[in-house]
Amino acid sequence: MKKIIALLCACALSSFAQKNTEFQAFAGEFLKIGDMKGGYHSFSMPVKGEGWAFQAEGQVQAPAGDPYVLLDGVIDGLVYAVIAYVPAVAAGTDAKDYQVGMFDMMIYLEDEAVKVRDVKFKLLPPANDEWALDMARDAAEIGNASKATLWNGSHDVEITRTAAVPLTKKDLQPAKPKPAARKLPPPPAQEVEEAAEEPVVKKRVVKRKAVAEEEETPAPVKKKRVVKRKKVVEPEEDYEEETPKKKKVVKKRIVKKKRVIVEEEPEEEEGLTIREKRRRAAAKRQKAAEASDYED
């Protein structure tokens, strides 16, 4: 049995040597950062879900010696971790495949690398049986040979690509199984025979086009009865036009006085006194006045 295991391990090592290092980013919500001591925080990162079952532990340097920068960065979603691994898939005790070839990691704050040290990995159940542990040790031996040039810029393209979409806890949750279709028990044999004996009734097939045409034809629209209202003409009231009252014109009778010329008889005035002349003149005037009144 030991010879078989040794042979399988040798085959695994030869297959690992032909594979390149790969990277996978994980969101900062997986990180648990402790208090700062001597300029470094202790940290742990347990990851368990679809395809992954491991825990990383180590120490990370506090940026600028500030003990709160990384803690605040995790809360604000500015911190993420990138795992370097050699592709090595082992079957867990739940018969699912898990990646077990992790050998190094780096922590980033706003895309800037933060120094880490003393990084260790351990597998978690269900991917921690003897076979998976042997594969993890072999992958670590192969990966350690490339640690010197792992984070110096030679793999920036791969790291940037995976850092753009880091895995979250929600991504690692198993997919919900679809509800199984309920199987109905088969009918009794008697019912099957009776159903076979029943005459087949042909169903009337209605063409869809005809139905569509009937449905498309609009229902007849009922016309509303329009009642015309007669125009009511109000009778004109009889009224008399007020004729303007004529003012009564009173004509005055104008009596023209006729000029009465009284012919005076020539008298001999010579030889009369002044008094006698006056008396005669007055008598003439009175006589003329009487004559004019008579004519009226």
C-alpha cells in the first residue's frame, strides 16, 4: 500500500512541475486582524465553501505604524488578500473537489501590497484527509521554489485580474438544490384496462388562426341615442312703444295795431293862445286813442 501511495505522489509531483502558479483573491471580510504588537498584526483567514476549505495564519505589518489603518480598511472594504497556489484538486470526504495547493499569500490595502510574514496554511474538513494533506505538502515544495520572484511584479497581470473580482462569502455558498419532481404512483391494473376499453372520442380541433381572428375582431360598438333638444322660443311680449308726449304749444295771438292816421282838419292856429293849443292837442290824442281801441 505504501508503494502505491509513493508512486501516486511521484506522479503528482511530476504533474505539478508542469503547471504554473495561479492566484485567487478573497475579500477582506474573510480576514480576522488582531491587535498590533511590534508594528505587526496577527491575522487569520478561514475560508470554507465551494472548492475551498483552508485557513491561512501569519502576521501583517501595520501601515505607517498606525494600529487602526487595516482595521478600518477591512470595515470599508479596502482590504483584500491574494492566495498563490499550485493547481492541485483533492476529493473531500463529502465527495466534492477542493483546491489544496496553497503555499503563499499577500494582503493589499487599496491595491498597495502590505508586508506579511510567517504565513502558514492548514486544510479544513472535509478537505483534510491524508490524501489531501500529502498533495498540499507536495504543492508547497514546488511553490516555495518560486517565492523569491512571486510578488516582485512578474505576475502583476494575473494578480490584477483576480483582484478585480475577489471571492466573497456569498460566492462560496453552495447552490440551493432544485426541488425534486414528485413521482405519482402508477394507477391500478384494473383502471388501466378499463381506460383502454373506453372508446376514443375525437376532440374538435379549433384552428388557432381562426380563434385569433375572432379575438382580434372588435366587439360591435353600441351607438348612443342622441336626443336632440328642441329650441324653445320664448313668446315675445306685446308692448306698446311709448310715444313721446307732445308739448302743448300755446300760440299767442299777436294783435297788430293798425296805425290810424287821423286827418286833422286844418285849423287856424294862428291867433290861438298857448294854452288853447295844448288843450286841442290833448283832445286830438285822446280821440286817436279811442279810435284805435275801437278797431281792436
